[in-house]
Amino acid sequence: MASKTESTQSLNVDPAELEKFAALAHRWWDKNSEFKPLHAINPLRL
């Protein structure tokens, strides 16, 4: 006997948050952006 399984997906992500971080992504790795202090302290963590 075959059975059909249906699943419901629920979003656990806020689309506004995704948009916010997507907008930051291109600047994140720029060592001269507002994230410069994070790049400066990263070697200390390693």
C-alpha cells in the first residue's frame, strides 16, 4: 500500500534579517570598511 507523505515547511528566518545581512555581505570582507577593527583583531584570535 502506497502512502503519500506531505510536509509543511515553516520559515524560521526573518526575510528582513536576510535582506539586512545580504546588504552587508559585500562590505564584510573589505578591510577598509567599517568592519576594519574586526579584521585587525582577528589575527589575535588565531
